Amino acid sequence: MSDNQLRLVWIYPDLLSTYGDQGNALVVERRARQRGLDVARLDVRSDQPIPTSGDIYLIGGGEDRPQRLAAERLRRDGHLHRAVENGAIVFSVCAGYQILGHEFINDLGQREPGLGLLDVVSVRGEGERCVGDVLGDIDPQLGLPPLTGFENHQGVTHLGPTARAFARTRIGKGNGTGDGTEGAYNGTVFGTYMHGPVLARNPQIADLLLKLALDVNALPPIDDHWYEALRDERIAAAQQPA
């Protein structure tokens, strides 16, 4: 952050906002403003260059063809790599999560190169689609409460040696590998399959992104009554017998 302004970048809303993940940008922006921060939010369409001066970059989910187009344009643009090298935080969901890895399977059934910002590889699962509420425990190193979200994907994402699992599932499929992992992160780059929007259901994750951007260990408290009510409702729903 510079000039006391938080620069929030929402990447490709025209391609990667199929499942309401743009709500994540709204949550980060609001929680920053509630703490008196000046926020400059930039929604960058796929025909525009990615700025390298952002503090937090958010990428959402999308269908298979828009995912391929987004990956192609992000590779050609190259600026997200530069932003990460400059210390930016990246939080990605579902299709965006796969794009940040080394490769994924595109809509043509071919292996599509990703950005290599996360040490993960995604393939297409052969079993049932992963759909439903998820409950899990976030990596204790991040100091966050249980994860709640909604998954809807056919992908199976394998973590490489430099990627840490973002969470371990109690309920749900997560990465789809059968080992209980959900999402991945490395340094300031995060990926998850969770929709919801995930930051509305897990506002503490949004606060983690803000703390990383501000380089602080704590943030001033704000009223979380609405968020906690939503969390309690969705956690209870996930625990109901099928």
C-alpha cells in the first residue's frame, strides 16, 4: 500500500464472475472502508491490461471456455506475475484457482498452461461432480476459524511440494483428490474451490488479505453480526444429514 490507499483489482469480471464471486470484491472493499481505509477498486475487463500496482487481486470462477480465454489473456498480459513479484496478494476461486496453477484441462479437452503462480496441477475428475456445502479447517498457520463454502466443480487439483493446502475438509470434496485437501496457497497467493461468495461466508479471510496488504498483525474490530449469522446458518446446513 502507498499513499494510504488500498488498491483492489477485480480481474476479468466479463469472463470469471459466473457464480457470484464478484461478491468477494464487495466484501473486501466494504471491510476496508469500515476501517477508514481509502479504497480504489478497479474492475479490469479481459480486453484491458492488468495493472501492476495493485495491493489485492481477486479472480473468480467461470465456465470452461471463458476460463481458457482468461488463461490465454493473462499469460499474454504477464502483469499479474509482476504484481506478485512486487508483493501483491492474489485470492482466486475455482476456475481462477486452476488458472494460477501450472496447467488445467480446458474446454477442448486439452492441457492448458496456467500462470504457475501456485504449485498445483488440475485435471478433470472422472467421478461425480463435486457439488454442495463444504466445511473444513483452514491451515492452522493462518490462524483462521473453520472454512464454510459451496463447491461446484469437476476438477481434481493436485498440490506440488511448494504448495500448502489452504484447508482440510470435514464435509465436502475440496480438491477432489480424496486426501481431504481444499485449495492451496504459497506466500501471498491463495486458491480455493469455495463459492458462497467465500469471503461473505468467511470474512476473516478477507481480513487476512487486508492484514497482508497493510503489513499489520491486527485490524480494528467492526460489527460482524450479519456475517456471523450467515456463517452459523451455512455451517449448520452443511452438518445436516443428507
